[in-house]
Amino acid sequence: MKIVMLERNSAGTDISVDCFREFGEVVIYPNTVTAAETAERVGDADIVICNKAPMREETLKDCPNLKLICELATGFDTCDLEYCSSRGIQVRNVVDYSTGMVAQHTLTLALALSQKLFHYDEYVKSGAYSAQDRFSNFDIPFYELEGKTWGIVGMGHIGKRVAKLATAFGCKVIFHSVTGKSACTEYPRVDKETLLRESDFLSLHCPLSDLSRNFIDEQALSKMKRSAILINVARGPVVDNRALYRALTEGWIQAAGLDVVEREPLELSNPLSRIKDSSRLIITPHLAWASVEARTRCVQGVYENIASFLRGEARNIVNP
């Protein structure tokens, strides 16, 4: 049994992956980006562990032994499921390993932006606070979460956890289903127009698909409250980045917190890279999922996916 791990660094070098050696020969690459690299490195592997490397006909057609692709993640949008099924290649992902951390990061972004924490931290560190003659400063207004409406797109594991946290802060939660198939009954489900019109905070937790791509575009942003805060911890292309740049610079919404952007890492050609005011825009480098605990659970999830596959058991299979 030969296992190829294409993107070992995506688990973090502080997390051991030695557990995979129980199954046979393991070949590890720090990172794999291009289709040519992917095809060459998969080669005669029986099992591939990957994250962002392209898994499609171009990269897999000359890999005759491949039986299993294990995503070191929940998302599998870089994997051509139809092609894999036609070849008898099973695709498995890891679910619910980072739910708590992504939800925590969502609230962290919302709180930092709504309370203008970066502004006030800089105010103190600049010496301005020490130079003033009163005990307090609140030159930029900030507001409570309590009593606000928190809108959610994508009421899966993460969306539901965010809903619980937002509720604990006193928010009214509403949600929208991109597919229209959500079975969630704990919170009011609304159409897109209502979601955009009523949300004080709007957080995105949906997978990337043809339905969700550019879900937040210029038209959507123009319908939001000027005081609204947008949080995207889903996938970068769910938000049109150029439209968001216009919305932020022209004051259509108050602020945005992003853990994902259209192309990663953030390109200097992305206009959002020009916004330096952290009271208006916070961008983190796709790390919402990546606590030590979450990455440990992710590696363990891949291990269990391989072990169950070898036992002939169905677990976390994403292709028919």
C-alpha cells in the first residue's frame, strides 16, 4: 500500500502525521500546487491525501492504482467527483473537526470590528491615551451585539454553532438556504432579500457551488444596512471582492471580516489589499479552521477514513 501526502504543510508541521505509516509506504511532499506536479507525484499511489491540489482527469488519468482520495479538509471543490466515480476512485472528507474554531473566529471578527478594537488598541499604543487629560476615550462609536439581527447563509454544523453563540450574545438569528433544502427549524428561514435588508451581522458558512459563487455581489451589498458587518469564513468566491471593495470605500456597509478571499494567498491586484484600516476590514490568512486542536482532529479524521476504507466500511464518502 502506497500513500502519497501531497500537502503535508496544510496540517501544520507541529502536528504529527506518523500515524499514516501504519498502513504502508508513505511519501510526503510539503506542498503541491500545479497540475503537472500533482500528476507526477500521485503516480502509482493507492491512496492520496490532499487539500487544494487539483484532483481531476488531467492529474489522475495516468495513475492506475489510485483507489482512495482523502481530503485533509471538509471542502472538496478541487476534486472532480464525477470523474473519480467513473474511475472507481472513492473520495472521503473530514467533517466537523473545526466547527468550534470557525464559529469562534466568526465571533472574534464580528466583535473586533463592531467594537473597533484595533482603533482603540492603536490609540493607546500611539501614546495618545497617555497624553489626554481624561480617563476614557470613545471617539469612534461602537455598539452591542444584544438586540441585533444576525443573518446566516449556510445552516450546517458551523452555521448552527454560530447561531448558538450569536443567540447567547442576545442576537436574533435568521438564516437563508442557498439551495432551499435546509431542514433547520430552530431559526427563522428567510429569502435573500429579507436576509440582506434585516441583518446587522451577516456571516457566510456555505460551501462553494454554482449557486453560492458571488452570492454577495454589488447588487446584494447595495441592499444591506449601512451599519452592517459582513463576515466570510466560507469560501472566497462567495463574495465578489471588487464589489466588496466598492461597498467598503463608498460606505455601503460598515465593515467586513474575511478569512478567505477570491484567490489565495491574497494577490496585490485584489483591491481589498489596498484597505489598511482595520476598523473597516480585517483579513486573516485562511486560518479560521486551524487551531492546534482542530488540525489534530483533522489528521485523525483522515487516519480513520483510511482505516475504515481498508476494512471495507463506508465513512465520509462524498462521491456517489
